[in-house]
Amino acid sequence: MKILVCISNVPDTTTKIKLNGDQKSVDMTGVQWVINPWDELALTRAMELKEQSGGKIDKITVITVGEKTVEPTLRKALAVGADNAVRIDTVPTDDYYVAAQIAEYLKKEPYELIITGIESSDYNGSAVGGMLAEFLDAPSISSVSNISFEGDAFVMKKAIDGGNETVTADTPMVAVVQKGIAIDPRIPAMRGIMMARKKPLLVEAPVEIEALTEFVNFEMPKPKPPVKMVDAENVAELFRLLHEEAKVL
Amino acid sequence: MSVLVYTENWDGKFKKSSFELVSYAHAMSGQAGGEAIALTIGEVANEELEKLAQYGATKVLSIVGDAYKEMDAALYAQAVAAAAQANGCEIVLMANNNEGKGIAPRVAVKLKAGLVSGATALAQSFDPFVVRKNVFNGKAIGYQQIKSANKVVTLAQNSFEIMENPVAFVAEIFDADAAESKTNVSAVDKVTDKLLLTDAEIVVSGGRGMKSGDNWGPLEELANVLGAATACSRPVSDEGWRSHEEHVGQTGKIIAPDVYFALGISGAIQHIAGVSSSKVIVAVNTDPEAPVFEAADYGIIGDLKTVLPRMVEEAKAFKANS
């Protein structure tokens, strides 16, 4: 069995976002790039599954759509433990475009389980996993909070309102993972970093597909009015404000 | 241009978020010179369906049948796409919640439609079709254009005021011709009597400043008095003081209540990312420099040991008078 983990290359969560002068794009100078946090947890879980499978899961591949500049992020994923990496060599213009590129790769190179994180922390799309599944006519399980490997099957816990469902699916399947999938991301060890340099990183040419959306401009959120302080001795005032001023109680 | 709005139902009932969606669909179809047509999957009584007409849905389609007992995203997406096509809707709208995130991307591929996830306003323009959404977890706002003829939009919670727009409506059964499911649900584990965190209009949340898992009594009492759900920050669930189910933040649940009480929560950026869509944030913290006060609308500097019991008393007094 093989697992493909889709990786997005995003600015570190603590990055201060600045816009370029024309407001048409985000200024990425000096940004620290990382594996999208959800994808990092997905990779961590994939590694755990492989280690516990007694050899039944024999390969974990990470894939991303991006130009050469994203390779350090793929190398980091290799250092964490992925067996090989694939980069589709093009600018990831929108979710539809990215999903279509990965789907084309999967048509040539099938995997039993494909994992994507619920959302990328840059453009907050939440869409690549579901789109990919639809392109492949494969089942997709969203809101997955745990994956286990039992017998020869992947068993997923899917979060629903007030609880969860236990779900299995035909392969290939796409799992869109969220909170709970792994507690902490695995940090690459020195040995992993050394080995990562020698692991295969395959570069694939993109297929011709049209992106269907585009960001036309950006703006910064309006500064929030400063917090209104209430005296700790006068908590009644807080409830008066919530009722009369904010009108939320 | 008509709008097909997918309104999820919960055991045959709609929620506030369903009415928010239909209000938005009505306003958007008005902008576009079309109608708002609602679609729901599963058995819903007629008087419940009629509620959607109160917010502007001129037609309500229902899909029923055993094939749809479990939410299989592939089948649901197929049904939504078929209903949109059969009714000439170029825009498909749904909530940016668990179910919407599962279905919308598949619908987009089926209809070869561009997708905007988490729209926060009506379309800024129709030609070109441009919608506003938050990007970088709310640190910036992006205007995303959909270039395809068909369009799929998911609406972020609490982004649109519910507006009554009573219209005459027709209810119809829609047959979506379900394919064979490729997923199998073997067990369901669900608590039904508890107020869901993601539904709650008021949320009372505790952080490390609560000092210990044993100190949650007054926080729960405050929640109880206000009819609120309880939540916590990541360190609290990591410590095992509260269940992981209650963790809100970037890597936990994303919530958007009317009021969020952050008690003893310092307000790390990852935490704020999960609650920043709340209408009002109230913070109580001993540290006047805590970053939570930058995100909060109202703040109290003080020790929870004394402030929290006062809040319980004042909440009771407030409830008694209202």
C-alpha cells in the first residue's frame, strides 16, 4: 500500500502579512516558508501508520505543486521521513488548477490513500482534497480526525456535529484531515536531514489546465477599535455593555 | 442568474446558519436578477421547509431516500450539481462548515466551476464576479474573482445578517439518481443532548490562567447561567484539564459565536485564529499586556479567582432582570 500526502508551502503562521504597493499581491519578501501545519500533521500520521503496518504500507510520497523555490519544504518533508517527493513544476494558481495537476499525476501513479490537510494557512481554500477526489471519481472523507490501519484497510474517524463516525472506503480514497489526526508534528532528526538529501525528488511537467479563479486585489483588515476596559470591581458594567452597547446578550 | 442554496438539515430541522445562508442567497439572486432555490437532503416536514421561504427561497427541493442516509460527499455533490443544472442555477451556495467543505469542492469540479471558500460578503461585482474572503487566517482580505460560467461559493459563518423576506414558495421532491456509494459508515458515536460548541451563540472558554482542571466549576456555572457552551485553549486540552472536543483555535474548532468569553487565555495568534469571527470577544486576564486584549472588545484585568464568581453573580442578576 502506498500513501500520498499533499503538501502546501505556506508562510510561517507568525508571519506579519504586508501587501505590495498596488494591493494586487502579498509581499513575500523575508517570509519564512514552512509545510502547511495540517499537512505536516498528515505526514506525521502517515509515518506512524507505515511504521505500525508491519511492512504492508511500503511507501509514503509527498507531492506539491510549485516552482523550484518550494523544494526546501519538500526536503523538510523527506527529512521527517517521506520516502520520496514529487514537485509539479508550475505556479499553484488556484485550488482547481492544483487539484487537477495532482489528479493527472495520480492517474499515472496510483496510490491507495491520498491525504490532504483541511485548509492551507495562506489562501484558506479547503478545497484541493475534495476536488482531487472528484477528478479521480474516488470517495472523499472530510473532517477526518483519525486514521488507523486495521487488517488491510484504512479506517477513518470522521468528526460530525456532536461526535464521530467510523468510515471505510474503496481505494483509492482521499482523506481530508483536521484536528486530532496527530498531536504534534514530527521534527526531523539529524539522520533524517542527512538522508533527505539522497532521497528522490521527482520534478514533473504540468498539464495544461485553466485556473478558474484569481485574486484580483487585497486589503488589510480595518484596525479594530481598542478594547474597552471594565473595572474588575464593577462586573455588572460588563453585562450592561454586552446588553446595551454590543447588543449580544 | 439564479442561486441554488444547499441548506443542510439536522434530523429534519434547520438552524440559524441555514437562514443566514438563504438570506444571503436571496440577496445575491436579487443582485443577479434570479431566484433563490433551496435544496435539502433527507426528510424534512413541510412546515419546516416553509421556514426557508420566510428568508426568500421561492422553491425548496428535497431529496429523500436511503442512499442519502449517510453524508457521502460524492453522492451529495452529485445531487447538488444535478439540482443546480436542472434548475438553471449558475451559482451554488453552501455553508463553509464541515459538510460544506466536504461537498463544495466536488460540486465545483462537477460543474467546472471556480470556488470561493468562506465568502464574507455579497459579490462586489457580477461581471467580473468578485467575492471578498479572509486570507492568511484573517490577517488580510482577498477579493477573489471566479472566471468560469458556473460558480460555487461557501459562506463564512456570521458574515451575513439574517433578513426576513417572505415569499411564496413551492416544495418539490427532486430525484438525483443516486450512484452506488464507495464509502461505508460502520459506527456512529454521537452525543445529542449537549449544546454543540460550533452552534452556540455564547461560548465561555478557559485557558492556562484557570490554573487547574479542578477550577472549572464556576466557569461551567457561568456557561450554564448564560446558556453557553464551554471551550478551552490548546494548553488546557493538552494538559488533559478538558477534553480535546473543547479545544478552539487554529488547530482545534473554529467558532463564530455572538459572544466569546476568553478567561485566562493569553491570546496566542493560533488561538485567536479560531475565534476571530466572533461578534464580540470579552477577555479576562491578570496580565494587562496579554495579546488577547488586542483581539478583545471588552476586557477586565483581574484574577479569575475573584472575577469569575462575580461574573456568575452578575450573569444571574442580569438574567433575572431580562
